[in-house]
Amino acid sequence: MDRRSFLKNTTLGGSAAAAASLAAPAYAQGNRKLTMVTTWGRGLAGVFDAAQRVADSVNAMADGQLTIEVKGAGELVGAFEVFDAVTAGQADMYHGADYYFVGQHPSYAFFTSVPFGMTAQELANWYYHDGGAGFHDELGQIFGLKSFLAGNTGAQAGGWFSKEINGPEDFNGLKFRMPGLGGKALGKLGASVQNLPGAEVYQALASGAIDGTEWIGPWADEKAGFQEITKIYYTAGFHEPGAGLSVGVNRDTFMDLTAPQQKIVEIACAEAHQWNLAQFLSNNGAALQRLQSSGVQTREFPNSVWDAFGEAADAVHQENMGDDIYKRIYDSYTASLESSSEWIQKSDGVYTAQRNRVLG
């Protein structure tokens, strides 16, 4: 698929391109303003912060020569319309979770998370040193994007449920919110999987439109208020062990920037990735304690459920192996994961276990 054929087929292609031509940005040379649309409702804890962090960093480093204005979901386009808006030129860039765009290409899941995939550190290893960034760029060229990692939530929770999960059969018919390939894996267990923007999840759970949801982790989940609806919280999930967030810049727009401006965008995104990960991890512990004090019951899935997750996840991957890019990314990703995980397990893993034992 090339960008021209994509624009012909996208629902936004005609109208967005027309809107872009009518509202082409007017800027003096050396004083350019870009519009960033996001998949996040304004103020959503952590995720909107990451988008704003990128913009603030660019604005500070560019010293007035380049500025970014951030739009929350729905302020210019809807949460799941940002990809098409940027490829069509209606907006200059987006911030979001790339696994929302598996409909455009399933390989985008790797740049957020795939089931039984990488932790945040493992993702950074692959992306910055084992070829991941190159694949992100190759994929982006198909759609006219220049893409960067620009945030990370760390390990995400298994989610909030209206009932306990005692076996794989409990997912049959369950209405559950989970995007990406993790959602497709749950579908193989019989779940009725919903893909809702973050700002819509609370109301769906409160109204009974869904029986359960994953969102992020204790801090963001507490801010969202899910504990007001149900008290059953599974703290470990299979679907997003280290979810990356991304910036996608319209490729023509990016190439029209000066070399220093391009580097500023790149550095701002990389810094936001690390800053955002620390933000989530530094807030999750205290939030979990508050949730438990309010009556939330933390749970772990039984081994039979984890085994079912694994079988379903593998089936989802196998369905995509006929796509050349997907298979090459999967092979690269898997090789890096195996290489990274062995050392991390034998160093950090052993140390953490012994530290906890010694210090009690």
C-alpha cells in the first residue's frame, strides 16, 4: 500500500485534504507552528501528559522558531481519527498509542505492545539499538509518516472486572474493553471485545455497556475512577507489559523542517519516553495502596488463564505472518526480546528477588 492509494480509500482523505489546502498554515520563515492531535482526552493522567511534554520540550528548545499546539481528542478530530488526519495533512502530527491503528497495518501493534511482548526496558533496547526504530520508519513511509516513540506506561494491569475470573471459560461472552492484538487474543477466548477511547471507558463501564476494562495501571485507573464502579482488579496482564506511546509526524511536514528542528523533535520524543515511564512508575505504588484502602480487591489470573492467553496470542501472531513487514518485525522483535530478557533475568531479576528477601 502506498500513500496515494491510502488517501483515496480513507474516509478522511478527500475532506481532510481539501480542508488542509484551504487552511494551509501561514507562517513566517523560521517561525513555524504545528498542530498535534491526540488519541487522549485533555487531561487524561499520564498519556495526555506525555503529549504535552513533547510539545513543551520542542517549544522550549526551538526558542520560538518552532512551536507545537496540542489538541485533545475531539477538539479537532476524534481520538481514533488522528492517524488519518495526519496522513491526509489535516493535522501536522499526532500523539497516541500506535496499536489503535492495527486496522491500517497490524505491525503498528509492536510500537505499543503485543501480547506476551516486551517490558518497557526491553522495548527501548529493541527500538533504539536492535532495529526497532528503522522498522517504525519503514512502516511510516507507507502512510507518509515520520514516527518516534514518545512515552511509555510501563506494565499495565490486567483490568477491572464485574466478576472474578476463575478459568478461560469466564471470558466467553464477556464484554471487555481492550485494544490492539491483546483484544484480538481475548476475542479468541469468546470475549466480545470493545475498542473505546480512554475518555469513554468510565461511562461504558458504569452503564453496563461493558463488563470490564483494562486501562493502564493504578495511578491512571484511580484518576479515571473505575474503583467507584467495581472492586475486582487484576494487577498483572498479558497484553501490555510495557506499552509505548508514539508521535507520528506528517512526513512532508517533517522533511520541510530544518535539520536542527528535526533533531529537536526527535530528542523531545525520546526524552518524553523516559520521563513518562518514570511518571507512571513513580505514581503507581501509592495509588495502589489508596485503591486497596478503599476496598479494591487485587487478584491474579490462575495459570489456566495465563496458558489460554498464551495460546490465543500465538494464534493472533500466526494469522499475520503472511505479511512480509509483519513477519520481519516479529522476527527482529523476538530476537531482541530473547537477547535482552536473558541478561535482565539473570541480573535484575535475581538481584530484585534477593533484595526483597534480605530486606524483608
